[in-house]
Amino acid sequence: MRNILAAIDFSEITSAVIAQAELLAEATKSKLWLIHIASPNPDFIGYKTGPQTERNYLARKFHNQHRQLQEWAQQLRQKGIDAVALMIQGPTIETILEQARKLAADLIVVGSHGHRGFYKVLVGSVSEGLLRQANCPVLIVPVRSKPEVIDQ
């Protein structure tokens, strides 16, 4: 294994995805690509952005996300892992798959929010889309809101 792509979304599952990808990259001496897919340009998906305040908000949000990605990559490099952070705008599943191909990823690591039912029907699942379409293995890191208690 030479390249691991970890797709993160700045949600509560991000730290678990990075931790799992870090373990794998360290164990296999692989390069770790941290990737975040920013929302597509509003004009791209069929609606115009609002006033300048909305544009300013999005610019600050993207700037902060980019800075955080770079910090995570730097922390990994300080641990001896060859890490690179990328932030790309586009449709999530398609963009992750395109980058996985471009980077010759041997593995994609992604988290699962565990959404079910109506939400999944309306919005879909990034992890499910990656499982169906990826040309390399996909590791899904499950994250539960509450730890499971095992009776002994």
C-alpha cells in the first residue's frame, strides 16, 4: 500500500477517521492524503448565492476549513507520516472518486454518520456511494453517538 485517501467532513466523525487513517498509514508506511470536499459553487447546483454577507460567510468557512486541514496534516508530519491536505470543491462522491484515481489511492477511509430511513432516501450516503463505485477498497469507520455497553 502506497497511498491512503482519508475523506473528512468536519463533523463529529472526523477525528475517528483521521485516527484510523493515521494507524494504517503508519503501519504500511503509506502517504496519507487528507481530503475535504467543499460544497459545490451555488451557481453550479442551480441557485444564486445571497447577499455579500453570505459570500463572506462562505469565504471565512472555507478559509477556516483549509487552515484546519493544513494543521492536521502538519501534526501527522510531526509524527513521521507523509501527509498532504487537499480541499476541493465539487460533488462529494464524484470528487472523492476522481481524486482517488488521480492519486492512485490504494484505500479510501471514510466515516459513517449512521443515518437511516428517510434521511438516507432523500440525501443518500457518501460511504454507500463510495462502496458501490470505488476502484479500490473502502474502509468505513463507524461512529456511534453513544458507546455500546456489553453485559458480562
